[in-house]
Amino acid sequence: MFREALLGLFTVPGLSDYLGDVSLRTVQRWHANNAAPNAVIKLLQCLAGDLSIINPGWQGWRIGRDGLLYNPDGQAFSTGHVQAIVYQRQLTRHLKNQVRGFEQERRHFDFMTISANQG
């Protein structure tokens, strides 16, 4: 389990350096036994981009080495895409309010037209 989580992310000395307070001998022992503390395994999985470690709702989502967020279908999203969601929601609310206003105006116009035709 440990070796698979380590694969492609760090060398044994590199992981020791990254963790800072874990000795090289300890990481070598983890590697030899193919076992490490769960927190280390989860950290490696998260660093590999597996977001289900954070919350099961993120199953299938990952962060690529390019820094992009990928959905289970493989679509990529930048931080700009994610930040734009807020503005898209605001724009949607604004446009819905405009449509409601136009609908009210149309109803008023229809009422005035009917009243004028009956008068």
C-alpha cells in the first residue's frame, strides 16, 4: 500500500525531506515493510490528487499535476473556472429577475390592451 501511494510522487529520501521531522531510516522502514501510518498514506493519496480522501463526495474527482481540477468524466477546471461560478450565479439571478420584470410588464400590457379593446 505504501509503495503504491509513494509511486511517482517522491523518492524515499524525498519523502523524508518533505515530511521534515521523519527520519530517512523511518521512511526506509516504511518502504521495506510496504506500510506507513494511515495519515502518511492519506497525505500521499491527497498529494497524488485523490480528493475522496477529503470527503467521499469527491470520489472520482482529482487534482492533476497541472493544477487543474478534473471531474469523473475527465473535464478540467482551472481555479478561474471555479471562481467564475459565483459570478455566473449572480448573473443568472439578475437575468431571472429581468425576465420576471418583463413578464410583469407583458401582463400589464396585455391587461391594458384588453381594457382598451373592451372600452
